[in-house]
Amino acid sequence: MRKGTMCRYEPALLDLIDARTSLKPGDVVRVCHPYGCPKPGTMGHAHVETLDGEFVGLVQCASLIPVRRERVKHGCVDDS
């Protein structure tokens, strides 16, 4: 994962069992790198924010499925 990557949230097992965010499956988020925190992908986790820039929290990288920006812009986030 890289900072700025837009992803669809599909919770992996640990995020299902011990959810620390208010994200719902299918939510589109952006990977961020808050000051003083480890880089995205460190130990399989990444911090995420909404597309408006509101910080959400820490999730597993396995829960994040990258989506293309064009699909989000046109309202079609099903990247399958």
C-alpha cells in the first residue's frame, strides 16, 4: 500500500473480529500517513481516511482492495 491509494474496504478476519473503525464493507477510503506513525504496509496495517480527508483509523492491508480513480469519479466503485 502507498499513501494516497484509494481502496474499497472489505474486512479481513481480524478486522471482522476486532473492528476499531466505523467502516462498513464496500466503503471507499484513502490510505494516509499521519505524522509520527509507521508507513503504510508496516506489519500489514495501514491508516485510512475518508475521501473528504477525515481520519478513520488503522486497518489491515488485507482489508483494502485498490480501486481506480476513474471508477470512483463516475460513482462505479465495484472494481471486480
